[in-house]
Amino acid sequence: MKNFRTIIEAEPSKNKINYHTSVLFLGSCFTENIGDKMNELKFPVLINPFGVLYNPVSVRNGLEILIDQKRFTESDLNFFNEQWFSFYHDTEFSDTDQEKSLNKINTSIELAAKQLKNAKYLIITFGTAWVYKYLESGNVVSNCHKIPAKKFDRFKLGVEDIFVEWANLINRLNELNKKLKIIFTVSPVRHWKDGTVQNQLSKSTLILAINQLKNKFENIEYFPAYEIMMDDLRDYRFYADDMLHPSNMAIEYIWEQFSQTYFEKETTDIIKEIDKIILARNHRPLNPDTENHKKFLKKQVEIIKKISAKYPFIDFKKERKYFESSL
């Protein structure tokens, strides 16, 4: 029988991720799809300390802030629409109170700077090569914060623009953390507002720039999330309702490919045990006051005790507290 799919086989990486591997994620919303999955499975990860970042300049700016351990002050914030905000950050760091905004920003930078210094992996997802430059400052922004479009100049980065700036940045990263491995991906989410041709040019620019960086640096890998979505999962049943973002089924499939690439059997076995606890934690009983459900809760507490003894480096405090408080 003919195979009616273009299957992209995951190539196992020589550099593996396990439960002793510290990972920092930066980039587009697709970064959060994989990062959130690893976080749920209790890997030591930190995800998007600046919020979602779409373009290579914004991701580079964020990493330079972490390398320099910059501390934001009042002069680094802007005020618009009754909100204090930073052009380096997503709206989740904005606030009507200036001090609260600064506290969120600086706390996140402090944690992420430590993570970057000790991380084995830095996983980066570029979403688009299109950027917005704020005319007043002349700087590329990470988020426009609903400021009128006339205040910005929009343009597309070139392959060499990305390569040169990132080559300099990677040299700095390698000085900071000599054991650091970098995984690049390109987001499979299409930026449809750019138009079909411009979106494709943007994605191609990102892929070409990453390929040049991969050829120059030994510690860089490329995971083909974009290619898996475009070629292997090209049917619209693998898309969400907006027909642009991957569906949950597609994310799970790409996650499986990622797992085959970066996890060894020991890590996969631990994931299976943790997954059972997560499923039990998310279970919603029809009759929570029955003896059968109490037995179920007690059983989960015992399972957690055993798995905690087996893997003392994994924290199950929240799950154990939940089951014990439900008894």
C-alpha cells in the first residue's frame, strides 16, 4: 500500500536532554508549546522570561540583557494607554503601577540570567523576519503595545543581518557558558497578515540564517518543527480553528518527534511515570465523597512516595498536597 504522507523521520541527537538538564526557552508562541510540555513533565526549564518574542532582533536583545544582567529602572519604561511597559517585553509585564511592572521585569531577568549561565540547552524559536522599529527611539521593539502603527517603521531583516548579529551573540553566549548547546527552530505558525508570499519569504530568511549559523558553530542544532508541520502534517485537520496555529494533535505529534530526537529511554521511562500522576491529578470524579475515590487518592499518595524516593531530584510537592488535601 502506498504511503500518502511525506514522513519526516526524527534524527536522534548526540546531545540528550534529561531531568538533570537545565533548559532555557526563548522565542515565539511555539516555544511555549514545547516548553510548557516539558514544564508540566517537571523538567528544570524556564520559558520566555520576556514573554513571547517573535523576531531574531528581539530574541537577541533579550539574551544580551540576560548576559549583562541588566536591571531595569524607571527610565527603561514607557507609558501609554494607562500602562507602564517595556518595549523589550510582552504585555504580561505591563502594569498600571510602575513599581509592579519593574518588579515583574527584574525578577524575571534575575531568574533567567541564572538559568542561562547554568543551562545545558538554549532552545530558540524564530517566528518572523519582519520587525517594527519605533521611530522615536530608532530601536526594534518586541511588542508594539497597541501604539498606533504610524509610530513604527516595518521592514524585513535580511539573512546576513541575522547571521552577523547572531554570530556575535553566540560568541558571547559561549564565553558565558562553555557547555551551552543551542537548538534553533522556526515556528510553524504562519504570519498571515504579512501575506502568503511575504510570510514564505520571512520563514525562508530565518531558515537560511539559522543554517549559516549551524555551519559556523559546532554547538548549534536545528529541529525541523516548521518542516514537520508544513510537509508531514500539511492537512488542515492538524490546524486549530484559525487555520494558522497547530492543533493540539499536531503539537503532540511534534512533541513526539522532539522526544525521539532528544530523550533517551531512561528519560522516556520517567516521563511515562510522571504522566500517570498528571493524569490522576487532572481526573475529575463524578462522586468525590465515595470510599472508592478516597482509595484512589490514597493510592496516588503512595505512588508519589515511591516515585519521589526513586527520583529525588523531581518535585512532586504540589501533586502530593493536592491528593492529601482531597482526602
